[in-house]
Amino acid sequence: MLTATIENVLNRGLPRSPRAQELCAQVAGKRVAIHVRDVIRFLVESSGTSLKVTRGDAPADAELAGGPFSLLALTGTSAEAVLQRGDVQIQGDAELAHKFRELAVLLRPDPEEELSIILGDVPAHQLGRFFGGIFGWGRQAAYTGARNIAEYLGHETQDLVPAKEAEPFLRGVDAIREDVDRLEARVKLLAQRLPAR
């Protein structure tokens, strides 16, 4: 049931993306395994025009293995950082794994659109706006809280330097660093011009 649901969601997105269709054709006949450690191992295979998702231990051309959140992060903006930290390991054909990753990013479902299939357009849009508002409020509250804590630590307890005092100091440090770099370049130039003894 889970594999069928994932397969349907991925294949529903294919007609909307010419790049996804192109990638699907490029990886025709290839299979990548997605191993969610200690949970499940999926196999995703391309027929050239659609994707088939199954479970099992069958061999694959490439395998991505990691924790559930790390694997999910591969479809976000921090994919390279996830790979560099080693949170997700790639075995087999790395180029093929990257193509399947790009395909997953292109076919990532839009929650509001998926809800509209079940609930209809208007309720799905209202739920999308509701949750968007909640997440927006949460981000704003976190930003305001962090700013208030920084101001408290800077002004009340004086454990931190307030930003308005730190900025001119840091600009001065940058200016001195640039002056020292220019001086060093001049000294090297003069040293080159002096006759060797």
C-alpha cells in the first residue's frame, strides 16, 4: 500500500515536468535503492515513461542509505551538506543516484495539490493557508524571541556585545586587515625590486 501510494504520487508529477520526463527516459531500465536504515528498503525503477516503486533486497545500480530525515533532506536545499557530512551514503553508480535525486526533487508533491484530490480545491486551499499562517507565525515568533534574547544579553546582562556596537568594530577590523594585506603586497614588491646580495 505504501509503495503504491509513493508510486502514484511520483507518477502523477511526471506529466507536469519536462525535465522529469527527460530524466526518467535517461535512467530507463535502471534501479536505485533507498534504504531507510532500520526501517525499510525501497527500490525505484524507471521504465522510461514511469516509475515503479517496490520493497525488497533485490540488487540495485545505486543505493542511498541513511536515516529518514537525512534522506528527506536530500530533496531540499541542503542536499550537498547532507552528503558531505556523511548523513547519507551512496553506493554504486553515484551519477545515477544524483539523477534519481534530481528526479525526486522535481516530483516532490505539493501538499495542497495532493489534499485537493481528496478534499477538493477550496478546502485544500484553506488548509494550506491555515498551516502556512501557523508556520509563518512560528518562524516570526522564533526570530523575535532570538532577537529579544540577544538584546537582553547585550544590554541587560552585558554578556554579549550589542550589534550596534559590534558592527563599527568589525568594520574597523576589516579595514585594518585590508590595509595590512596591501602593506604586505607592497613589501613583497619592494623585496623583489631590491638587488639580491
